[in-house]
Amino acid sequence: MSPLPPDPEIVGLYITSCASGTAAGSAVGTAIRGLKPNSVSTIERRLAAIGWNCSQRGMPLDRRDRAIATVMAGTRNTHAAPPRQKEAILPEDLVAKLETLDRGTLPGLRDRAMLLIGFAGGLRRSEITGLDLGRDQTEDSSGWIEIFDKGVLVTLRGKTGWREVEIGRGSSDATCPVAAVETWIKFAKLAKGPLFHRVTGGGKDVGPDRLNDQEVARLVKMTALAAGVRGDLPEIERGLKFAGHSLRAGLASSAEVHERYVQQQLGHASAEMTRRYQRRRDRFRVNLARASGL
């Protein structure tokens, strides 16, 4: 038997059921005790899965249909929660985090390089671990680096296409992202392939595999806890405050340059997106109420 084409009205009823916590497909929509409403992100993920399944069967689902679009708009307005922003890693936090890493070990040298290049470049965690030492060296690469006298040029394949990120040398070797990358490459004896590898043999050998991007999030959390960043909070809550995006947010919040340069570095299509990353922006510097005479 051939499957029927997707009915937008049935999909709309399913969305309503997920949002209300009632039994999906129930004729009367009777609530099931203990069944919690799904979050907006969960509903959107399920709707995307339904759309993918329909397209695979040659019967695309029109998500712009009124029966679906109207219900989703109402669900977002009613149930969407404000985004939970991760804590920004500011320069003083980063310096404290670096002090928790052992410069005499390969893992310590690698982790220092990842934190510094991630912060200075405003890179996503997948962009950090996806870097190669040169162009077209691996199939799973997100980009590559080129080291010059004045800094590192990072070429990245991002959401909006290819972009270049310039990372200049720092004022001190202890916090210079370029020096950290050069030191890691030298002692890890890297010549080609991924920039950041797994370290094996009790921290003495550089393995052949590329580091997983989850390790960046782990590193940011681990060093934040070790350095006592946000020590005013309980340890469990502190761990939830930090992630890979904390590095990007830290650069956006602390760089004392025009906003357009930060936007370009982060690869954002709009200034509004960049402002979402600025945790300590002076929000009331321009007071229109007072300027209008109130």
C-alpha cells in the first residue's frame, strides 16, 4: 500500500498535542497524567524530522501551509523561553585558566593553543578542532592556518561560506595565541594534517586522530572550575555556565574596537547577532528618553 501524502492539518494537530502535553493522535485530546509539554526546540526538531521523512518518500511537506505555520507561530509565542546564554570568558578569566595548564606536557601545550586561538579568533569549537596545518590536507577539515611574521591567518568554511580570520601576535609570549600554536606544532612535531590531535601514551605521544570538538567544551569547563571563575556560584551551576561559545562571547564582550570588526571576526551576517554575544555591553549609553526631554 502506498503511503498517503502528508496532511498539514494532521501535522498541525500533532504540534498542538506536543505543545500541550496531550496524547498525540487522541481523538479527544485527553491529557495523560505526568506527560510534560515539549519544548519549542523539541517540536521544531520533530517537525524537521517529519519533513525529511516526507521528502524521502517523494511527498514534500509544505511547512509554510497555514495549518502548520500558524500553529508553530502560536507555539513559539506561548511556550518559547528566552535563550540561556553561556558565561563569557573574559581576558582575566582566560589568563587564570591558562595558569591551570601544565606547559611542560603535550596536553597542556595543546590546550593552551586551543584556548588562545579560540578566544582571539572568536572561533566555534568545531572550527577550532577542524583546522589543518595547510590547505586541502584532510577531507573532514573546516579550514586551515597560515603563519606569518605578524600573526596567523585562519581560513574557514563557515555557515555563510568561506571567510578569513586574522589573529595577530599578542603583547606577551605567555598569552600570545600565535606563539602558543607555534609551540604546540614544534613539540608535537606536526608537519601535515589536523592541527589539534589526541594525545596518547600517558600524555607523551601524539595520536593520528583529530581531536573531537566536544573536547573544547570540556576544556573550557574544566579550566574554568580549576581557575575558580565565577567562584561565587555552586560548582554544579558553574559547570553549566561555560561551554565552547564562552570563548566567542568573551572576545565579543572584551574587544575595545568598533562593532563591525568584531562582527567580521565572528563571521556574523548582522550586527544584531554580534550584540547577542556581548555580555557586558553598555546598554544604556544612548539614553533616548533623556535626549527627548523626559
